[in-house]
Amino acid sequence: MSLVGSASAAPKRALAILGPTAIGKTALAMALADRLAVRIISVDSAMVFRHMNIGTAKPTQSELTDYPHELVDLIEPTQNYSAAAFLTDARAIVESAWQAGELPVFVGGTMLYFRALREGLAVMPDRDPAIRAALEAELAQQGVAVLHKELERVDPLAAAGMDANNQQRLIRALEVFRITGEPISKFWDSKQQGLITQMGGTLHEHALIPQDRLVLHERINRRFEQMLDEGFVAEVRGLYERGDLTSNATSMRCVGYRQMWPHIAGEITLEQARLTGQAATRQLAKRQLTWLRGWQRAGVVRNWLCQADPRVHIDALLETL
């Protein structure tokens, strides 16, 4: 079944399924693919990395064969990916999907990428290698707390909305200030149109919100334990033993990997890694829900029961297209 029709006559539509980690977004997207001709596009900054399958809750190889996902397994863990790269790749995929008569379906929980998709990117100054190197040296010598306090002083708006442990974004914010003398938050107003709007289409957004956050927390805890049962420790050990990664690599700062790394290094017990990993994942879900509450334009699928079959929401989604 296709809601998109021929490339020449059909309205250009795209669907976004947003929500916190472990709520069932991927299951809903795959169930939707059983009903429609869709192109599933991952919106997940961790799933872009190869060799990181268990800890990212990546669909299995069998699932990816039956339900292909774009923007999965793109790069090595030593490389970096950005919101700008995401938009470039997404543009080509959306155009291809429309030409094939398929509905592009964006699915994931990386809210920074969703913000770029729906609002465009701010026009930022180019990176300055010397300033960046100086900031990285300060970070190594003084720690993240000192740099975050500096950001609070020069750009309280950016600091308030930033995870203090997100070193990459912290360094970029301070880099922009040192290059221009202006806070990075000032540049946010220079955003362009969202990608789908630029392409002459309409983006339909649906956020899956847990009716009971405690149920979501239980799902998060169980999923982390399932990851351990499936070999997450061995997966991180394999990455550790490669020799070309450190705990400061962008890939190894992903939730779960960041907490498991010190266990592999012999610094904490497996139980400590499990507890901190579960807590970090719950905090991630909290941040994701904070983003969603701020997006008034998103069509919200309310009263989502975390334990329910995600297919119960398909008809509600189809009615909006």
C-alpha cells in the first residue's frame, strides 16, 4: 500500500516518530512498514557507528534485512557525524524515497537531529583549529565543570540547555564565543527553514509519550539487563582492545558505552557499570522528554502505554497523513 503515489502527482509528505529511548519507536516503524511503502530513516547519533550494535539497541541483522533502515552503520567509531551531515544525507534519501513513491519515516531519539530537521541549522562560524586545541587542553587540565562555568558566565542561555557532560557541544559553544565574541545562542536565531519545507513537502510529527514514566524506567532497566545478557560487555571490550579508541571518542561517549568503558578498564565493577548505565539511560529519557514538551508543533500520540503493542497507534498515524 502506498499513500505517496507517483512522484509527479503525489503530495510530498514525511513522517517523524519521536520519543524517549525504549518506548517502542522502532517497533512502531517496522509495523508501519507492513502497512505502507515507507523508507525508514534512523535519527540516532549512536546507530551511525559500525560495530556498536548491542549498546545502541540497533535493530538485528534479520530486522534490518526485512525492514531496511537508512543512516545505520555509516561510519567507524573513530569518526564523527554531525547534524549538518545528517541533513545532507537525509535530503538525498527523502528525494529518493519520493521518487520511488515511498513515505520517508524518520524514527529515533536524537533530538538535536530532529531539531535540525524541523527548524534548520544556524549559520555558524567555521571551526578554528588553534582555539579548539586550546579548549581541549583546558578541558584535559581543568575538567568539564570549569569550562561549563565559563559557558554559564558568557552564555547562560546555552549553558542552561546543555548537558554539562556533553564535551563536544561545550567546546563548540566556547569556541564560537572566542572566535566571534558573541554567544552561540545568538546564532540560533539565524536558522533556516526545516528540510522537508525546503524541499516543498510537509513533515507530520508524532511524539510517543509514556503515560507512566515509572513504566518507561522499568523498560529501560530491563533493556539494559538484556543488553548485558546479549554480550554488551564483550562488545565494549572488543572496542577497547582495538587500540584506536579512547573514552573521549565521540562514539564512546554514547550512553551505555561511557559507563561500561571504565569497567573494561578495570576501574569499576560490572554491577557499578550496570547501575550507572541504567541511571544514565533514564537521564537521557528525561532530557528527550524535556525536548518534546517544548515542541508545541509536534502532533502527540497521547497516553502511550509502554507495555502495549505499538501497532495500536498505526491507525492514528495514518489518519493524519
